[in-house]
Amino acid sequence: MFRPSSSLLVRAIACASLIATAIPASAQPASDQDARAAADRALAEGRFTDAREIYAALVAASPNDPHVLREAGRVAHALAQFDAAADLLTRAAAVIHTPDPELHYLLGEALWTLGRNREARAAHELARTELASHVVERMPRLWLARIDSRLGDLAGADRIYDALIATNASDVEAALAQVELHASAHHWARAEQLVRKFLATSPDHRRAQELLAWIEEAQGDAASELALRKQLASDGQRADAVHDYGRALERDGDWAGALAAYRQARNTPGGASDLSLSRALDRLDRRMSPELAAGMTAKSDPGAIALGAFTGVAVPFGRAHHVAISAWNERASKDGRDSYGGELSAAIALRGRSTHAIAGAKLGLIDFSEGTGASAAHHSRPQPGAFGTAGATVLGGHLQLAVDAELGSVWRESPRAVLEGGTVDSATGHVLGVALANRLVIDSGVKLRRLQLEETMGGSPTSKQALAWAGADFALWTNFSSEATGESLDDELLHATYLADSAVLSYRHYELWGDTNPMFDARMTLGDRASIDVASVVARKAVAHGRLAFEARLGGGRDWVRELYLSQAGASLWIAPTSRSRLTLSFDLAKESTGALTGERRTGWMGYHVDL
């Protein structure tokens, strides 16, 4: 993807095309003069590699020569060797005692690229002062506009670009630098207006097209960006263009297409040495590989304890689609009584540009135990079921809508539910609003469900619930450059999971209405009315290059109807033994629940996922 900093090379080349005249060379032996002439000629002709070799020898021979240091620094800057440029230009500035705005401008740019912003600001301030008497010339005006933008005077830089373009409407450098100015400041609408105006007269200008693709990416205009990046990559000769097209395909959810583009980019000149491309290839290769999962769970609540296991396989295909087959089983016990619940499920998950859908079927088995010891009566029955979810992102990603439902699922929210042979039917509607560059998420929804315990001679124990909520999540900080290795699906093999450095503060208000019949209430206690406020925080951290990651969860709240406090705490550890596998260890402790389950519940699980 084109970045504003990439224009440094273009600007440096433009600057390097001017033959330095500010500092005359002192009298030297003929051989030294010949070397200087050869170096200056190579610099003027744009043969920067040749110029670098000659200037390196001259610097070694005359380490304090101002002309040699200055021109060697210009060459290093033109070659994007900013460490060397900063060193050489700093040494030149120390021995040059006359105003030299170009030297201080280039020094400031090199230092800024290296992240040495305080030193860069000082160099640019000096260059701005020195440019005060040269602002009638085009190149110094371009330097001054760049300095103004670096120092935060966007209006001043904008005025300079406007004046340059008014003087010469075909000034490409000024026109595109003005686009970069507004794009860097996230003035996306203005940046797009300017670049489209330029493209109206120069429709095939590649740098302008790359700028437009970058602006469209920032604004979330996936369809237009994808079409433009496909056009830029059509000749297949530039690894960076094909790489950027692959990234656009990946963001669009076309993982198979992205993988093909990354492979093509690797085979173009320079592609094999691109580290970011190698990482993208590895990431997409893992996503498009079959994934196996297996693990164990342990749970307890006031009514029972339960041990379980799960396993499954997911096979990707097409865009970001996959099919999944999974199985789990859980055995709950209490005071010599035990019951069993298990399910085998198959599902297909489809993901489009702004939509997703999952549909599946289940076949469960419930072995319900009534009584204890030798007199216990077991009732075994199959439990067919189905489930599905669908969602869409609208309004440029600022609003997300989702619905999901399940029918005839084994109820395993708590060990007591498994012990009583519970089943659940539910339907949920979910609305999410996203703002502040994805830092703020407004969450609201409604969930309706019917809970049913295994029938006995007394009748059908049933509870019906309606749960509504509203709240918000706010990302206190995020760092997606630090992310856990071993990206994989969740334990049900339906949704992608990831962990990046972050801290998220959340608040929810819940209103619950229930209708529980006496037969249900005699075997499990659920509140029929609740009004709950809950606040929580989640912190995540990846270390050791993502091979090790942690998540900590903590929350608490109050049910104002039942007059009791809720609390929850938990932690997870992610370990990636290899880039294609991940081990997860997790433990949660909760007291009461928003679903009106009473008492304290403990849950621990271990899961291992591997990409084949």
C-alpha cells in the first residue's frame, strides 16, 4: 500500500537532481578533483549507487570535508538509507557555517523517518528560517510546504501548494504533495477530491492511482479500492502492486484469491525478499488449511460438577468460507447421580464482503438419570436440532446487524443443566454501532429462549425468558502490530479468533423477564425478574513475538431486583508451539449471571488447534 513516507524517496530524487552549488570545492589534487567530478556527475544523472561508492571513498579520505559529507548524505537520502543520511548530514551541518536550507530540510526528513522527531523538528525549524529569503523559487517552496506539514501548519502548507498549482496547473509534484498533505491529516474527503481532480486530466498517472487506492482503503470503499488495485496489479510485474492487491482481497474476505495474489507477488522481481509478503503468505496458507481441534472442559456449580471433551475439523474453501464437523460430550454428576449429554454437529460458514451466515444441524444424545445408586432409572433419547446465524455490516461499517437461533440444542450452560437433561430453543437479535475509529462499540440486543428439563411423570419442566440489554465497549488502547501467533477458529470451529494487545472497558444494563413453571423451579432455580448493571474490563497482551499471549477478565455488577451482587473473573493463556498450532488454557469464576443462574460457577478448559 502506498504510504505518505514513500514520497520521501521521490522528493529526495528530485532534490538530488539539482547540482549542489552552495559550497564550492576547495583546491585539491587532480585525482581527487576527478573523483569529485565523477561523483557529482553520477549524482546529477541519478546513478545513486555509483555515486555512493565514490563518495564513500572520498569521505574516508576527507572525513571533515563539508562538500563531500553533504553530497554523500544526499545520495544516502536518495537511496532511502536514512540512518547513513542522518549521520552524514549531521556531520556536514557541524562544519558548514553558511545557511543551507536543503541540507537541513533533508536532515529533518531523514530524522523524522527514523522516529527522532525532536531532532527532526529542530532541523526543520532551522531550514524554515533559512528559507525565508528563498520562497520565490519552486523547490524551496516545496520544501517549506513539507516542513509546514511536518510542524503541524497544515493551512500554511495548503496555501503554498495552492499558489504553486495556480502558477503551473501541470505541477505534478505540488498537486500530489497536496493530496498527501490532506490524506496524512485524515482529511479523506478533501484528499479524494484533489486526487480525482488530478486524475481527470492524467487518468493513467500511477502514483495518483496508488494514492486514490490508499484513500479508498482508509474510507472503507472496498469495492472501488479492489477494482483499482486489480488494475494496478494487472501487468504482474511489480511485487508491491500485486502484494497490495492481495491485501485488498484479504480484507474483502477473498482468502483464496489473496493467497493466489501473494504467491504471484512472491514470484515477481523483489518479491522473494519481502518479509511482510512472506508473513502474509504464511498467514493465508494457514487460513486455507484444514484445522483440527480437540480439548477438555471441567465445570462446577452448586448443583453439579461436569467433565467434558470436544473435537472437530474445519475445512476452508472459496473466499473465507468453511465447513465444520464437531462433537462434544459432557457428563455431569451430583451425590451419586449422573447424566450425559453430547452432540454431533455439521455446519457451513459463509462470509461475504459485508455479510456472513452460518447454518448447521445437530444430533444430540441425552442420557438422563433419575434417582441414585442401583435404583437409578436412565432415560436415553436422541435430540435432533438445528442452528443458524446471519449478519450484515451497513453504513460504511458503522452499523452491524445480526440474528441467530438454535432449536433443540442440549443445554450446557451449567453442569446442573446437563444433569437435568436440559434442552434450549432460542432466538437473538443484535445491533452494534461502531464509532471513533472502531474504539467505541454500542451494543444492544434481545434474546428469547425456552429452557426445558427432561420430562418425568410429573410433566414438562419449562422456563421461558426474555433478556434485553444495552451498553458499550470502549478500547482504552490497542496495538494490532502485537498479535498472538496461531490464528485459529473457536472451539466450536465456527468463528475466527485472535488476540492483540488491548484493554477494553465495558458496561451493560440487562433487563430479564421470565416465566418458570413449578416443575422446573423444583429442580433448578432461575429468577423470573432481574435488572442488572455490570461493568467489566478485559486486558490482552502478546509477548515473545506472539508465541505467548495472555488475557485477563474482571467484572462486577448489581441486580437491583434480586438485591444481590454479580462478579466474574477469568484468565486465558495462549501458547503457540509453532506458527500452525495453538494451545489455550482458560479458567473463569462467576457468581450469579445475567441469565438468572444462581450461585457460583467455575469453568476451566484446555483446547489445542492445529492447521494441517
